[in-house]
Amino acid sequence: MAATLVIVRHGESTANRDNEFTGWSDVPLTPKGYQQAHQVGLTLQHAGILFDGVHTSLLKRAISTSNVILEDIHQLWLPVNKSWRLNERHYGALRGKNKDDAREFYGKSQVALWRRSYTAIPPLLSTDDLIHERRYRHIEEPLGESLSMASARLLPYWQDVIAPALRDGKNQLVVAHGSTLRALIKLLEEIRDEDIDGLEIGNGEPIAYYFDDDFQMSERHYLMS
């Protein structure tokens, strides 16, 4: 059965505003971020898409964005699946650091490699600093991740949860993060490892993927209000 998948990166967070590496840090949206979330809601309302399921991470910048969107499209009653597998890529010891300061310390080319490469791993944390967080008590927190590693932990959620729903003709909304959405797009569009560095996902810019009855992607485009 034909189905639609819409993916959205959360609205601007305080870390986005302050030019910091965020990863699994649980930072809120800025006022601009809430405005972006409302704009996505308006766009989806105009598109008239009726969703059957919603997926987001365990981080409040994505959860808040999804709540705003669902309220604006009058679908707040929908079940929302929250999974650590949709969390932003774990930036290890870079988390919380200003990106310009990191470039000054490590060099521009090295930071660019950590940010954009598929396989480069940032400096690792020395210990699991989220070990006492209830939301992560059932998993082993990574100490840092490449995009490849983030893609590997995203894949089971796509295969076991999102894809089966789409195959059943159920429209799905995914509100997540820049890196995990890059990983998902790489999978959907079969982008080569060496070509992923040029892919950017803007805050609050919904992308729709349309699947035909044989679960083949028939169309993809950015939704505009």
C-alpha cells in the first residue's frame, strides 16, 4: 500500500544558537526553534497529510518540536514512539564545546572531518556520564560515535518499526536530529559513504518521501508552506 514518510529536524536549540556540539545533551528549543516548529505544523497542515504514527528521540528538543507540530495539525492524539536510537549522534568529548573553539584547538580540517565524514570518530569520553539517567538505564551509552556508528544503531528501528508501518500503508512522521536524519536519508537514497559529507539538514525543514504499493520510493521533495 502507498504511504508517505515525513522527516523533520527539530527547531533551533540553545546549542544550535550558541554554536555548540550537542549530541546527547538535553537542551531546549529557543523561541526561534518554537517558531520553526509552528511553521512545520502550518506546512503539514497545508499538505493535508494524515499520520498514523510518530517517532522521535529521547531528547526534549525533538520531543518539543513533535508536540508543537502535532498540536498544530490537530493530530496530538497520535501515539508517539520515543527511542534512543533516534537520538542525535553522540559527539563524545566534543559535546558542549563551542565549534569555533574546537576548530581553534584541533584545527579546522580535523573538526570538519569529525562533523562531516561517515567514519571519523570524535574524541571519546573517558566514562559514561549518563549512566545514572533513567532513560538510558537499559543501554550502554556510547562514549562517542561516527555517523556510521549512529547509522548502525538507527537501522534496527527503521527495519523493525518505521518500515513495516510504511509497508502497511500507514503514514509516518519522524522528528529527530541532523545526524540521525542524515543517516536515514543515506539509507533511503542509497548515498555512498564518500558522498554523505555534503548533505545538510536544516532545522525545521520537512522532507516528504512517497512510497508506492511495492514499497519503492517514488518521489521525494521538501515541503513548502
